[in-house]
Amino acid sequence: MITRVQLPTVLREYTGGNTELDIEATDVDSALEQITTRYPILRRHLFTDRGELRGYVNVYLNDDDVRDLAHGGRTALRNNDVLLIVPSIAGGEDAAFSTEELQRYSRHFSLPDVGMEGQGRLRAARVLIVGAGGLGSPVALYLAAAGVGTIGIVDFDVIDVTNLQRQVLYVTSDVGRLKARVAAERLTQSNPHVRVVTHEVRLTRDNALDVIRDYDIIIDGTDNFPTRYLVNDACVLLGKPYVYGSILRFEGQVSVFTGRTGPCYRCLFREPPPPGLVPSCAEGGVLGVLPGIIGSLQALEAIKLIIRRGDSLIGRLVLFDALSFRFRELKLRRNPECPVCGDHPTVTGLIDYDEFCGIGERAMDNPQSQTVPEITAVELKERLDNGDAVVIIDVREQFEWDIANLSQYGAKLIPLDQVLDRKDEIDPNADIVLHCRSGARSAGALKQLRQHGFSRMWNLKGGIRAWASEIDPDMATY
Ligand code: ZN
């Protein structure tokens, strides 16, 4: 019977550097006898003078502690059995793994590149996940299962039924509860040895450095540009690695940014796209399994950084197209002109990221955006009730229209990318109210139409979501 014996790295010095030995033995005792005959110094470390296994040494046959087996050391070995020798590591209480941990992480202990040392690093690691949504779910689940000792979760959102299609941390009965809190419960259930710290706040320039400072690695689970630039800049300023991931529709991106030395997210994308150009997952849609793939890759990269093994994605950007099933890898270099990690940084503290991304109050000073007149759902309802002739143009996609619409008030569907081609269908002399889901796309449509002579236009503030919450609570929302 060939049995593979695996030894922890701490015993390597007694075995001529070997951590794996294939031996032929009939039972556990004879296997141990053979090893200690081959490496006599090892005998003193494993057995007492009376030949009993030392109390601080555990021997596992596959998953089971040999002491727990009915026949103990006389348990017969079968071909391909794995015998794992696990001594407690010197260095105090903190360093020793409990029996439960030794069993739980046995597949890591038997991996030479993880072993006791790597598992110890995982346990000592502190990882912050910004956003417990589609990406944050698989990241958090895998990091907790792997035994990352401290997991921080930043999220102030509540669970919505539309999240369940991809945010696998949550189940139906969690709808309406805070994501961070449910995530903490679920991760602790998955692995009680993990400490979960929740930050139920929106990250801002005022609190980001304080939150991020306490962690070794930051993982991007954000769904908006202001937060992503905020976290990137904070990571560069604090010198923390940032594991980047993003998803939309059928495509994803992953990379690792390395704090002060770069490259960073701004080296990749120096400026955010103008508001409304890149749809959010809510508007653009996302295939449910895609964040599972990209988030798992982020978890992988974080674990590699922690155990200090392998080649990280630093300096590489990976693009994944789920439909064509293609991974592409691009080189990513630090931009010496980068405003935050470059040679002469101009961003030396956190800035106003809403303004930077063109969606803040102060961005309204910009004449382009200042002149988007708004109408609230209540005001629109009043005008309709008064019998005013208002033309309602819905610039969402057909599937969104199918979920809920204002057709009973004569609304017409013209998706954003068709607005200019179909502008002749809109009466330029009418009072026009444009709307989308939450207001961003219809503001863009309004600006486009204004350049073609339309003037009496209003953007429905908060979109059809505002209508549903303020006027029609029975309306389906998404
Ligand atoms: Zn940079």
C-alpha cells in the first residue's frame, strides 16, 4: 500500500527538506515507524521515550484524527491514503490551531504552498470588502471559509429582492435587512473562527482613511465610480493593496493595484466616464453568475497576497467575456503622470468624489448640467390630475417598461439610444417630461434633445422609482 505522508514545514529540517514522503506500510503505526527510522531525529519530536505519540502532535489519516479512529494506530492503510502530521507550533497560544481548525483547514495544510505557515498568515490577515453585493458575496464567503481571521464589510444598504439573483450571501427571508449585518451572521455560521467587523456607513472622504487604515488588503465590491475612486485614492495614500473587480452585463475585469508603488485604478482609468454613459448593473443588467466568477478571482488574488505565493495580477488587467468565453490579459503600467500614484502627485488627500465624477451638487455649477429642470413625482401627478397636456417619454429599455410603466398617462417608450433617431415622434412644442428608472439616463436624453431645439422639458426626479414610492406603492419596482 502506498501512503503519502505530509509533514509541516516546521519539521522539514529533520527530514532533509522533504515535506512529502511516499511510503509502503500496512497500518498507521508502521508508517510512523518507517518515517522515524528513516529520519531518527524526527522520532524525538513525535514520540515520548516510552514510544507514545506526544500530546502536542496530531496525526490525521485523511480527515480523521488517528486517536479518534476505532483501531487507532493499528488502522489499516489503503492505497492513496494521506497521513498528515500536525504538531502545534511553538510561539505561544496564538500560534496553535485547535483540533477543530486543524480538521477544518486540512486541505490547506496538505497544500505545500499554504501549509501551517500560510494558514497562520490567513488567520492573522485583516481584509476589508467594500460593498457586500454581487462581487462582495463570493469574496466574503471564500475568505471566511479559507480562514481569513478578520473580515471587514462596508455596506449601508438593505437587501432587496432584486439582489438575490446574484448576491449569494443572502436568502429570500433576508429581504429588508441590512446587508452588512446579514453578511456577518452568515460568515460566522460558515466559519466561527473568523471575526467579522461591520461598517454600516457610506464611505466618504471624511471616514474612508479611518476605516481602511486598519486593514491589510482592500477588496473592491463597489458598484459606483465615486466610491471606487475614493477607495483607490485612499489605498494609494495609505499604501494598501487594492484588489479590483468590476462587472457589467456579460463582462468583467480584475486586477490588483499596489498602493503607493502603483499602478493604481487611476493609471488604468484616469477619469470617470460622464454620468449616464456607463449604465449601472440596475440599468445595464448583469448575468447572475458573472460576479461569482469575478469575485472568486478577487478572493483568489487576496489569498495569494496573504500567503505570499504565486504571481499576482499586479501590473496586469484581466478581461473576461462570458459570452465568448475569453479571458484576455493586458499589461498595466504605472503612469508617471498619474495624479495620485505618479511621480508628482496632485491628489495628496481625499477629494470630493461625487464632484470628480460629475454627479455632485457642485457639478451643478457646470452650465451643461445646471439647466436640467426637474419635476417631482408629486408635481407631475398634480399636473396630470389638472388635465395639463404633458407628454411623458420613458427612455428605459423594453424589459424595464414591461416591469412597470406610466402608459395609463400616455407615456411613450423611446429607449435612450434611440432618442435622437426618433425625435420626430415627439412634439417639440409640448411640455415634455422625460423619465427613466432613477433619473440619470433621462437627464442625458434631455440634454441631447435640447441640442435639437426641444425646450419645454423636465426630468422626473428619482425616475419611476420615485413615482412608485410617492404616488403608486402597488407599482412593481426593480
Ligand atoms: Zn496611479
